[in-house]
Amino acid sequence: MPELPEVETIRRTLCQHILRQTIEDVLIRWPGAVKGWDIFPFEQEVKGRRILSVDRRGKYLLIHLEGDWSLLAHMRMTGRFNFYDEHREPEKHTHAVFTLSNGELHFTDTRKFGRILLVPTGECSNHPSLCILGPEPLEDDFTPKILGERLKRRNAALKIALLDQKVVAGLGNIYADESLFRAGISPLRAANSLSRKELSALHDSIRTLLQAGIDAQGTSFRDYRDANGEKGSFQKALQVYGRGGENCYRCGRPLIKLRLGGRTTVYCLHCQK
DNA sequence: CCTTATGCCTGAATGC
DNA sequence: TGCATTCAGGCATAAG
């Protein structure tokens, strides 16, 4: 499931191919993939525009087009962007095909949770989906103090709070569990109960792991691939995610698996307090 | 404001 | 073997 490091990797691999290319044709194969537009006006509005830049905000991809329109895309769990330099028949779950001057860009999503939005570029930062997002964890303005302020009003379990994009943008189930393990803090702790020292440790773990995830081109635990169809390698570095019942690499005791707010959570009772 | 529940989806894995 | 059930889970939305 694409979290911040995976979306960033998709962004980077897309940039290798689609910058300055013109979108010559658009085909929406499943209307549900486009939010807020009927498919005909969407296709007409996007067609003929050049791609100027590709940005990321949290788990959102922002594809800025000539003429002050931007495509916002969220991959949710199984969404993918694939670039092909020759014509390719769409797969079963390919919902959008963008024909570019130099190839094709396919948006494919088995589970159909992912969405593409078209908004005026000037309204991107004001768009409800983006403006509610918390700080970018890899930017300099994300500090332990900011993290503490974001968690201060929350009495819910820390893990739940970390998955809330209003607290920090870009964490999902994998990097949340990994960050908590690295920081040695239990996912069950009340979000507002962390000491200054613990906030620093958590802040450091979040940044270190997200950066390591990017450096490894993401985590391909199941479905994730970059825009070239390549897997990442960070799944090899995972300490707790997907390892419920197995032994902790640090202390050797079995890892606890439980459900927290509907999400599977894995942690070490001995190493995380 | 905060918190919790529900719906959206398909394919792989599991149970009988 | 085949059928039914469970699980994976990010986010919008509604209700408390």
C-alpha cells in the first residue's frame, strides 16, 4: 500500500518519463476512478495539455498541467501508475489511460479505492483533501515540538493518531508500526502521554524510516510497484509489520498482533513501553 | 472538536 | 474439489 516513500518513488519514476510531454488522449475505462467530474468533460479538459511538474503532498500525487489545471491522485491500497514507452493493452483493472507524446501512462487499481481528481492548480493547497493534512514529516518544519502539539489533544491510542493524516501526512500502517518499534514506544500508549524524550525518539524514527523507505524505493510487501513496474526493497528491512507471532529480532520474544481501530498492529511487548 | 462506525472493492488465503 | 468466509486497509462520510 503506497505510503509516503512509495508515493515519492512513484513521483520520481514518473518524472523520468512524463515531464514536458503532452497528453494527447485520455480514456477513462471506469468512471468511478475520477472524482467530481463526468468522464467526457474530464477527458476534454485534460486532453492536449502538457505536463509541467509532478509533486507530492502526503500520499497524494500532484500532476501539474499547462493551463493551470492539476491532477490529484491517491493510490489508496492497490493503485498504480505505469509508464510504457509503447502501446500496451490495458489490464483488467486499468481505469485510466493517458496517451502521451512519448508513450502511455496507465492508472490501474484492483481494489478500486484509488481516485483521480482534476482541480485548478491555484486551488490545490486549498483543496479539502490537501489542506487538512498535517506537516510533511521530511520537511525541516517538522520538529518533535510540532509532533507533540499535534498529539496533545488526542487521548486515543498513539498508533491510531499516527495514522490520522491530520497529525502527520504520509504515514500508513507499515511505517507507523515500524516507527513505533524503532522508537521503543507501545502503539497502545495514549497519544498525549509521551515525554519530551519519547517525542524526540518517535520524531527521529519517523524521519529515519521514511527516508530509508525512499532510499530503498519503497516497500513491496504485496502490490506496490513504481511507475516502471519495479519493486522496492524495504520489505527486507521490516522489523514488525507482517511478523505477528514471529520472534522479535531484538529480544527474541514473540511479537504481539492485535487490531487497533480496525487496523492490524504488530509490536513487541518487551521492547516497546 | 474528538471519537467511532460504515462503506467502498477484489483477490488471496483460510475453513469446512 | 468447491463453496463460503475472512482478511488486507486509507479515507470520506455520518452519527454520537
